[in-house]
Amino acid sequence: MPAASSFPDSLAILSDTLPLGELDLTLLLIAVAPALDPRFEAVYAALNDERDSRGPSGATALQLAGASLLDGDARGHLHPGAPLSALGLIDAGPARRSLLARILVVPESVTGYLLGTWLPDPVLERALVLPERPPLSGHLLPDVEWPDDSAIVVRARAGTAVLDHVRLGSFAAVDAEPMIVDGSLLDLDDANRKAVLRACVRDVALLGTTLAIDLRGCSADIPAEEIAAFMEHLDVPCVIIVDARRPLGSRSRTAVTLPLPSLEQRLRWWEELAPDADHTLAITATHLEPEDIIMAGRTGQSAALSRVKGSARRSRVQLVVPELVLDDVITDDAVAAQLRDLADRVRYRSIVLDEWRMRPGGGRGRGVAALFAGESGTGKSMSAEALAGELGVPLFKVELASVVDKYIGETEKNLEDVFRAVENDDGVLLFDEADALFGKRSGVSDARDRYANIEVAYLLQRIEAFEGLAILTTNMRANLDEAFQRRLDLIIEFPAPNLTARERIWRQALSPFPDALNDSEFATLAALEFTGGYIRAAAITAAYKAASQDSSVSRRHVLAGARDEWRKSGRLNFPAHAFSDWSGDVS
């Protein structure tokens, strides 16, 4: 057996970075020979006494290495669980043959490495994450206590800059960039998982660096704890990144949970990564990654909105890109002030909750919960959109009736799907028509009532743990349980608009057609006791009628739209006399 000093430099480096002994290195050198010189194929075919073989059998390799075929320890070096096979440095197959009869083949990426021309394994190439910027400095990241383990599981929510943590750790350990693999781009099903992991380990070993496998975009069925155990068995420096709610079994006790950066640190991120961008979102948006901030600096778009555009379709969640701000909402002064207060709760929670540590306790998260009450059309949903626009974040709209299920336990599952879909994004979560679930349930007359109480309790628990702004709307506040109302940060009553407000809403709705009506005609329209929703619907109906006649909107179109909405609202006796001097049929 050759001395270690006689091995090529590339093999010597492998021996320093991997648990490989001299026999392992010798067997690897014997197995790679046909890839370096095809004439070895004929030599090995003769030694194997097998005409079609292209590499050494296990028996041939051991004998050439000077080991006895009866030496159990030597044979163990070819075992599938031993470093050579486990690390993917040799492929000893197929498994249907006995251990010594299997033909040893060295993957091309290993051969390339030995020749100084390493390329990533094709299985991994499309999943590799190649950083385009230096990592953030350590003082811009929260302090974290890292365990002294070879395989570390890290729970990381969006906004924690976990890859910056991992890169800094790799530079400190081996003075090299880690190999970062996006697990969502790998085939990690049961049949292929270990083969893929061996390819990861092999390439990391060849590079002499550390490994990071990002499972945040993977199905919850991918067992992070098994992957960690596999890496630990091979003693490979590895970080497995998971989302905050992934089940980890026994690994839950040792997993590291990354904290979000402080407000001061987030502000420094914006100053360093996007100095010319609007830094307002540094205060309100806590789940932006450094790459989101860089993109905002390049495009000038809201980073929170850019983050969710193009993302996977969200179950039961409608993404709304807001087109309104609070100044667009026409309501009375008291409601307007409350909406501003609600926006301020979101803007300044980092100061109040994190810096001043005025936590509400009781398991409450950093989020804000509000109830918008009022009859249909009074501006509840519009105000939610305007709040999202004011904060520069998306609106996530959920029809609560579509979540409630008659089968026991299904409503909770549907609610969990909703919260998991949005918990890593900064946005406003709107539950429309909360009456579908939040009726008074003080009496329990049957099993269904008992489970309805469980559903309500579950939603309350998830809202309180939610870290964004959650808004529920209702047409019937009186039907809502008082215990539920006490757990809200703010309850805003939306009154029906008065005469002055109705005129302002009509003017806003018809603003694209400034010559459609004069002041007295707007005053006449405002006398119709419509809510804002009906007024906007009437304006849209008028626009369609005008478009069908190839004309601009005029008062006869507006009148027709108003009359249609009057009928839709279930009312009779439209006050045609008030519009007797308007052109067109008013009967």
C-alpha cells in the first residue's frame, strides 16, 4: 500500500477534509484508472475474468491494494455505508451482486476534480445558489449561539438573512464560500434522497467547503431531521435551513431559531444595499430579505409588493396589489383618524414592542388585529386595501366563507393553509365576511356547536400569533362574541355616508368624466341614500352604458346606473321626480 505522501495532491486534500484512510485513497485511485487511461478497461476485464466489465470489481480492487479478501475490515471499506460509497466517491453497483463482485466506477465530477477541472454534479447544478454580493457584516445581523455540531438545523423566517449567517460561518470555519443548494429544485423523494445527498456531500468534499441545504421551499414531507442525521453520520459540516413551522421531531430541541434583526439593523441594511430607495419599509416590513431590498433600489418598486409578485398561487388567498391610499377613502373624521391610528400601530410596532419591550403577553405576536364593522358598501374592504397601499405592502384577501367546512377538523386545516401562505410576507390579511365563523356561540346545543367553538378559538390563536396586520370585516357586529372583540387591537365602526360624504363619493367615482354633471346635479344624486359601494357600482354601470353607445358618460347614463343600483338594493319607488329635468327616460 503506498504511503500517504505518494498520493497526488488532490487525493491528499481529500484525505484532509474527509474521513478517508490510506486504503480508501488507494481503492479510489485504482477505481479511477479507466477514466484516466482507457487501456485499464482491458486490464480490469482480464483481472475480473469478466469480458464486459469496464472497471475493477471489489475483489480486484482489494487485491491490487494489497488487502486480503478475507479481511473483514478491508472489505468494509467497500460497504455502501462506508465513506467511499456514502460520500459518492465511488459507485459500487448494482446491489443485486455480491459486494466483491460489484464493479467500482468513479463519477465524472470526481475524475474531473482529480484532474483539476471540477464541475458540479449535473443533479445539483440547477439547484446551486450562487451569491451575487458579499454577505452582510456580522454587526448587521443578530447574535446567534451556534451549537458545536457538524449538522445544524436552522429555523429561519423570511427577513432573517439566513444565507448571510451561513456564509459568514463558512468563511470563519474554512475561509471559503459554502455550497448552497436550493432543496426545492432537487428531487428529494424517498427513492432518490440519499443519492442526491451523496452528490451534495461529494461536491462539498471536493471543494473543501461547507454545505447549506435550503428546505424552506420544500414540502413539509421532506424529513429535515433525517437529512441532518445522514450528514452527521458522515461528519460533514452542514446547515439545513427550514421554515419556522416545519416538524423536526427530536431535532426540535437542538434546532437554532434565527431572530429577526433589530430596527436599527434593518435601517442599516437599507442604507448599505439600497441607499437611494425609500427607507419607509424598513420600519413597517420585517420579512424582507437583503435581495428584496436590493431589487427595490434597482426598480423603485415597493419591496414588499415585488416580493409576492410572481410567487406560487396561494390556496384560498387572493393577492391584491393596492391602488389606493388612506387619502382616497371618503369617510367621517372619526373613522379616518382610527384608520391612521391602525397604520401607526403597524409602522411603529418595532419601536413599541421590540425596543421598548411593551409586549402584550399571552402568546400574542407582533401583529395587529382589527375589526371593521358596518353595513355592506360602507368602505370596509376599500379601507383595508387603502391601508395596504398606505403601508406599501400587498393585500391578501380571504373569503372566510370559503374556509369554513362542514366536516370536523377541516376548517382548522384550511385556516392553517391560509396563515402559512402569508406568514413570510409583509402584508395586510383581510378576512371578509367574518360572520361566516364568528357568530355568538355562548350556547352549546350539539357537537357541531362545540366544534364551531374550537374553530373560533383556533382562528383567534392564529391571529394572535400572526405578525402582520389582520383585519376582519362584519356586517353584524352585534352577532360577534364579546370575548372575541376584547382580543382585538381596534374596532372601527363604518357608518353609512351622510349627504356630504355621498356627494364626495359620487364626485370621486365620476372623476374620469369631469364634465358629466354640474354641482347641482351632484347635489341631487347625493340625496339618494346609497352607501359608497352602491355609488361606485352605479358609476361603473353608467360607464358601461356609455361605452356601449360609443359616447362619454353623461347624466342620463349616471341616472340609469343609479336607478339600476336602487333596484338591486331591493328598494321600490325610485324618486324619479327629483330628476324630472334630466334628459332621458326616468320612469
